[in-house]
Amino acid sequence: MKIVAAKKILKANDQLAAANRRFFHQSGVFVVNILGSPGGGKTSLIEALAATLNGKGPLAVIEGDLAGTVDAERLSARGLPVVQITTEGACHLDANMVAAAVDGLPLSRGGWLFIENVGNLVCPAGFDLGEDLRIVILSVPEGDDKVIKYPTIFQSTQAVVISKIDLLPYFEFQPQRVRETLCRLNPDAAVFEVSAKTGQGMGELAEWLVARRTAAESKAGG
């Protein structure tokens, strides 16, 4: 019987992720890995950011799902270049999947690549895809205890987006509880409260993304 240790699998993924990162940096593309639960609002956030970042560079999307192409078709209908990864049961994307998907996208220098990961708060946490940064979405209907219950994914992110805040009057969700828990777990993570539906908070999130991209470009140039 052959036994393959998980560390070996993750090491191989990390090597592929490093190659992806070099390719993205050489191409001048800023890559954002968006993670969260099913129904948390990942696709809606990408749609809203595409509108808010209009004029800040072209945007392409890699869409990850267990099955179906509903979200990819939705983004494509808005004129966004999209490649669908159907994982056929795998609960996360990996660096090899992303490398294969990139071949089908028109990436432009000064542009963005958003990767919508499979809806899951556990599996994607340990898999580097070669991204510049991660965003974890936590929607109001999910509850404000998710940072406590799923610490690993929140420890590995650069930002948490509390989505669907237009629903706050209808749920017992306390944004401050999320902020306080995250401050203990990952004090460097930024927190944004947004509504893709109303546009609230989207400008602030977009400005932060542009600032992060500018800082990355300056670091690479220096």
C-alpha cells in the first residue's frame, strides 16, 4: 500500500503556485483569490467590483464550481472574460487548475484576475494559487460566529468582506463581533462592510484593492 503525505501534496502545489505567481507578475496582472461559503455573494461581489473598478484596468475571472456553469454564464453576460473550472467534486481549486485555466484568458498588463474559489470555508484555506492576496467573504445571513468556527481560512486572508449588509435589520448579526474576533486571530486583515446590491462600501473596497496593487507594483519595480 502506498501512502502519500498531505504535506507532500501541499509542497507540490506550492511549487506550482510559485510558478503561477511569477507568471502573473511578469504579465503585470494583479490576482485576487475570493473565498467564502456557497451563497455568500462571491459572484455578486465580482460583478460589483467590475463596475466599481471600471477604468482601473481590464478584469478577467476564473470561476470555480463543483458542477454547472451558472455563475460563469452570469459573469460572461456582463462582458467579462471568464474561464470555468468544474472540479467534479473537489472542494477547492489548486494551482495546477489555475495554470490550466489561464491559457484561456486574455490577460493584460495593468489588469486584474479574480479567482472565485469553490464555496467552502475549509478546503481552500491550505491551497496557494499564486494570488497576490485573498479576500474571504462572510455574509450577514451566515452568522457572525464563522470566524470562531473556521479560524484557518480567516488567518490566511488579507481582507474580510462582510457582505449583504443591507440585510442587517433582518438578522442577529453583529459586525463588531466579527471585527473583535478577527483582531485577535488576524489583526492585520482589513474589514469591509459592503452591499453588492446597493453599492454601499464598494468604493472603499475598490480603493483598497487599487492601493494594494500599486504597492505591489512599486515593490516589484524597486
